[in-house]
Amino acid sequence: MSRIAIIGGHGKVALHLTSILTGQGHQVSSIFRNPGHSSDVEAAGATPVVADVAKLSVSDMADVFRGHDAVVWSAGSGGSSADATYAVDGAAAIRSMDAASDASVGRYVMVSYLGAGKDHGVPEENSFFPYAEAKAAADEHLRNSKLAWTILGPGPLTTEPGTGRIEASEGRAPRATALDRK
């Protein structure tokens, strides 16, 4: 059994992952900022940890992560503003990696997106640009860290039942259609 911390623990991906992990006997701590979401997180099987990662220091995050075997980043600003996107999807994600390292966490999993990277190709005038830039910086920081890491680059996500199949490729994947929104 492992102890896993999921940042952004009230999101759809995080709640689904929580159900899977707890169903396999793992202990999950779900980190999220809205105390009103505690009952949803508990219903999925996780221990709620109410904390705003955008405001936590590396040291504060390390205290939250200490004793966990893995950290999963599944948080995001939700496109609320460019500043919030850079603060959460970029800076807070990077601080969480440094905190995981400081707390001696064994594995870090980043939920990124299909096509993420420095050469993402999203024009500056596109509303998706701050997200693409923040994710590129966070993913690069993780690649250069000493953590054992995995970066997931999903395409469009749905709430449809899973098929049990994935499509994988070497190198960079083509840009996802979500990048083309204005």
C-alpha cells in the first residue's frame, strides 16, 4: 500500500484517480483549496487536505507531502486569468516539485496535456498561451529535477466510460484541438 498526495484533489481527473487508488488499497490525501469540497473528496475515499497551493511555500508544501510515496499534480487555475494560470500551473507546480524533493517523496506524476513543451506553437494572442507557457515551464522543471517522474500528456478528456486502450507515441504528439480555441 502506498500513500499518495493528489494536488487538485477535487477535479474530475483527481476524483477518478482517487477512486481507483483507494479501490486498490492505497491511502490518498487530496489537496484542494475549497473547504466545501471536503465531502466529495471523502466520498471518493481520500483524506481531505484544505490548502491553497498558490499560496503555500516550498517548506509548507513539503510538510504536507512528508510521509507520502508519490505526489500527483492534477491542479490548475481553470483559465480564470493569465496571472492565476502562471501562479498555479507554473509557479505553484514548480514549488510542489521542489517540495516533493525536500520531503523525500519517491515519485512525482504531472498531469500535463498533449502537445505540451517549449515549442507548443500556441500564438501569444490565443487565450490558451499562458497555460501552454506555464505547463512548458513546469514540465521542463520536472524533467530537470532529481525526482522519479512521469509526465502524462492526455488529449481531450471526457467523462465517458474508459475503453481500456490508449494510443502512445514516441516524441512529440500533434497539437490537440483544445489549443486552437480563442
